[in-house]
Amino acid sequence: MTPWWSRAVFYQVYPRSFADSNGDGVGDLDGVRAHLDYLSALGVQALWLNPVMVSPMADHGYDVADPRDVDPLFGGIGALDRLIASAHARGIRIIMDLVPNHTSSAHPWFAEALANTDRRDRYIFRDGIGDAPPNNWVSVFGGPAWTRVTEPDGTPGQWYLHLFDAAQPDLNWDNPEVFEDLEKTLRFWLDRGVDGFRIDVAHGMAKPAGLPDMSVTDTALLRNSEDDPRFDNDAVHDVHRFIRTVLDDYPDAVAIGEVWVHGNEQFAKYLRPDELHLGFNFRLVQADYDAAEVREAIDNAMAAATLAGATPTWTLSNHDVEREVTRYGGGARGTARARAMALVMLALPGAVFVYNGEELGLPNVDLPDEVLQDPVWERSGHTERGRDGCRVPMPWSGDAPPFGFSATADTWLPMPAQWASLTVVHQLDAPDSMLAFYRRAIELRSSRAEFSGEKIDWVDELSFRLPGGLLCALNAGADPLPLPEGEVLYASGPLPDAMLPPDTAVWLV
């Protein structure tokens, strides 16, 4: 039997930005539930929810204060129960975000650590070097990776490590209590009907022995770097093997890791039979719109999966990166390229992840300084704008903000007035819209035997064939190309005069 996730189309929901049910300007879980029929019609098999656990929202949920409850901002745990039941009734699975590298500084454990120096071993506390931090590490978000605490007697004291924001202290995975608490969290959600987890910073957790100084301390160079020595240390695999032993008690549950590592061999380690089921492959996200880069990205992702005997994954965007319409040049050209790349991605064997709004062709939004909320903006000293531009709320209907997202125009991030032509309602009535394109492409992928198989065979520079007989071709060049032989099953744009125009992809059988 093939696991359900091996060919699934996952839809990533950034809950703050999907749909607001109560008019406070922030999306919530009842808002997601209200649009399940939309997601069912899109053809997705699973929803991945960005964090909805109790949090002060210093990093919009990735600072978890209670890993076994849902924040009232999103409707509380009852809203999640309702969502799970309604999604399952439609055959849609629910994947939750798991954040094992750190907690919120508002977590009871951290409050206990501040009050009692004997209770600090769940985190990484160290003495400084004089009045300086223990080493020269910088935060991924900018600024120092250490913050000094004031001891209970009022004197300056130890420093704690936070590879991200100061409100996100790193956990110490050498402490068995941390493993025990993780198991409680996993079983709590799985027993409530959750179908698996996306594991944040899955290459983190284990720190290099001795916490040595780094040779590079430029935050901009280190962010999302595959060569950051603080990540991808061998002991991290102990955490994933532990997670897998728990999930093996729930036969259909899936563990999906956010893995930024260097090289196919390193990536494959995370997909060994006793570790993750799926590992996020970011190669298509990192590739420029260039024939050689796209092919190299596909080849490396397939090679890494083959090394591990695992299922490859594919995605073009997420809540942390610039949206692909903008990344590919913006405007009509960026939209055409995004459609073409989506057709390539949906032809590839394995699991696919679509970020909410991708199916509408949403671009990144250039937001004014005063509304930016990503901690990267402040921690970088206003030199990096952060990720808010790809997190602007979804436009559902109407001709002006908030476009049916909320009953208030004061949404947590402002929506551009130019999005009237990108709303769901507008696109539903347009047979050539991005939404119509995604619906049809996902339907064909899910229903046609030609999409079978676990490998691809390259025919030429950017044409490949699946064992089931489908040929996918992309023209990423500047001139039209002859259309390959075969019956056209679907194309990302018009095919005049039996040619494949630039920035167009086609499926043939």
C-alpha cells in the first residue's frame, strides 16, 4: 500500500491570513473551517496549519507558551476540534506545526528557570566572559544570540541562547525532560485526530559541542544558510528517531521536516527509515527561473530522495520566502512563469505543497515601514524588511479591502487595493484565471494514470517523462520552441501554431 502522503497535495494555511470569522482583523480556525469547501474543490488532500498554539505572538506563533492548547486568538481548542471533524468529513487531513527547537519566554519552564538557577537545564544557560556573552553567536533574525538575565537577587546573571528572537529561548535536548514533554505533546494532538506534524527548524535542536565561536557572524549571510555550523549536528537525528517511535503508534501519521542542509547525502540522513517521512525540499524555491537551475534543482531533489529510499517533496513558496510571482519578475511575466513552474511541480513524483494565495497568483506586497511586524525588521536594525510581504491576508471577494477576509478593514497587515482582480470570487468566474488553472491541474494530477511512477527520464533540457507516460515540457528561454509530439493534456498558456512559447509549460500524453 502506498502511504496517503506519498502523492498528496498539501495546502499550507497561514491562519492569521486565511480568513477571519470574528471581525478582529486576524484569521482564525473557524475562518479556515468556513472555507473547507473551497479547499475541497481545489483538490487538496491535507492542510498544514502554521502554529496555532498558545503564544504571545512575538514571532506570530513560533514562540509557543503552551504546546498543548490553542490560542484564543485562533478560537481556542474547540475551534481546532471543529476544524478537524469538518476536514475529515471531506477527506482532508490536518497537519500541525511542531516547534521543538525553542519555546516562548512566556513558557512556564522559562519562568521557572528565571526564578530558580537550579531549574535552568531545560534551556541553554551559560556564564558570560566577563560582561560579554559566552560566545560570538548572532541570531538568525539579527542581533546577538544571547540575552543576559537578571538573577532573583537583582544582580546581572547568566546568559541564555536564542538562535531566533530573544522571546524564543532554545531548549536543551541533552535533558531527558525535554524528550518526555515532546512525547506528551505529540500524543496529545494525535489523540485529538491530528494527522501529523510539520517540524520547524528540523535541522536545529542539537548544538555543536562546546558552543565554539563562529568564523562568520554576518546575519544576512547566515540566514537560511546551509553551512551554519550551529545546525545539522549529528545528535539532531536522535530527536527525529524519537519522534518517529511515537508516530509509529499512529500508522497514518506523517512527520515532515523543515530541513535546510548542505548536500544530498546530508539531506538523505533525515529521511532514513526510522526518521522523517518527508523532508521539505527548497531547491525549486532557491532556483532562479533558468533552465539549467531548474533542472539541477529537480535532479538534486530526486537524487536525495533516492539515496534515502524516500518520497521527494516540492514547493515553490511558503510563509518565509518571497512569493514566486514576484520572484519570477512580477506582473504578467512573473504570473506566466509562476503558472509554468506550477505545472512542472505538479508533474513531478512525490508530495506537493501549495502556500495559501499561490493558487490566486498573489504577489509579494511592499508594505510601509510602520506596519511591519516580523521580528527580523527590528532585530536587523531596519536593514531587512522580513517576511510580512508574503503573509498579507487572502482576498476572497469584493472590490476593496478587506476583500471578504474580515468584517473590518483594519486587518493585521493591510491589503492592497489592486487585488480586486485577484479575489477568489473574481477568479471563479474567469476560466483562464490562476485559480481555474490550479484546480484543473490538481484534478488531472490526482485522476490520471499518466502521473504514476517514482522517477523521471529527461528527454531534453527541460522535458521529462514519467513512467506512466506523461511528458512535461517547459520553455524557460526567450524564443518559441517546437511543441513535442503527443496529445496536449494541459498547458499553462496558449500554444499558437503548434509551438511552445516562452514562459509556458505543457503536459502531453
